[in-house]
Amino acid sequence: MSDPLKRAAAEAALEYVRPGMVLGLGTGSTADEFVQLLGDKVADGLDIIGVPTSERTAELAERLSIPLTNLDDNPHLDLTVDGADEIDAELRLIKGGGGALLREKIVAAASGQLIVIADHTKLVDTLGAFALPIEVIPFGLGSTKLAIEKVASDLALKGNFNVRKRADGIPFVTDCGHLIIDASLSAILDVESLAQRLSVIPGVVEHGLFVNLATVAIVGTNSGIEVLERKNMRSLP
């Protein structure tokens, strides 16, 4: 069943879409709402083309007859609309609960604008209550996990570091064939330092801290839509 707050945020994001745009299409329940609504617009004649951030999103877009392309043929995107697991006041995000963080970050980085859509429960004062997904290669998993734990310890972050598993107990594997370590850190006080230090660990492919990528957050609340813009960024039309 559609969540009315997520759907309201998705509807508001459609206002930023213009004919002829190449759009990044996010992954997750809120992004699905946007893709569904975009499919309706395409059926009514809207001329856009999308780049999906996951196989799941690609399948949904194809069912809705949304034209798709890739970053090889279209290396620069006009706009990406995606969800988030957490959003702070500086529009720093935790993403990757759906397991698509690598492709989501690649697509976001290739986009002129990243609009995040969410309901109000995703707004936080401090990132970290949601476990931080860290995508890793299977080879050397034990060593990579130790290195992640050391980085966290150096930054006075304590928590659990668990390889994500599916409901049947089998390790979750991303679309790119990697594993995910979910780091339950409670509160990440120095987001930039953690992001930088995780990025240089051999074996870490990507992490779910999205810093300086989101330009606008559209948040569905019980009293209406709230639009947050990152400071020092130009406004969207």
C-alpha cells in the first residue's frame, strides 16, 4: 500500500522534472513512488529518459514503459530523485538500506542535481541511528571488517559490524556482486572524517554516507511538504 507522506514527497519532486531530461531513478520504497508517478507522466506524453540505480528499479521502470539508458551512453544526468534512510540538517545522508548504495552514489555523482524524497521520520539531528551500510568485496572480508572496526574505534565510534543477510540467512549480495557490512554506530559526530577514512580501506567498495551530493530534500510531513536546500547551493527551478 502506498504511504501518503512518501507519495506526497514524490509528487512534489515531479515539479522539478522538465521534458527532455535524463533522470537518475533511485531505489527503495520512496523512490518507487516517484517512478510510479513518473510512469504516469510518461504515459501522458512526457519525454524523458531514465538511468536506474538498481535492477529492481530497472524492472519497475520497464513495466511502466519508462525509456531507459545508461551512464556509458549518457555520462551526465540532469537530475536524480532518490530516497534516503537518514537526512541531517546539512543534507548529509545515510543510504543503502535497499542495498544499492554503490550504483546510487555513482548516479548521484553524475547528476547536476540530487533531490532526496522522504517522509519526516528520516530527518535526524545526528546521523547514525540507522546502521551505516558499507559495501565490501567478498575477498579478504575478515581483514576488511577489522579495518572498518579500527577506523570506527579511532573516531570513538562503538557498535556492531554485521554482514547483512537475507531473510533465509544467506549473505545479501548486491547487484554488483558485493557484500554489505552494516555498522550500527548510534551517532556519527564527524561524518566527513568517517567518510574519508572508510573510502581508503582496501576492500571497501563504497559506503552509505552521501556528503555534498544532495541539493534539495523534499519531506512529507503531517502538515504538508517541507523543502530543505543545502546551503550555498543554487535553487532548482
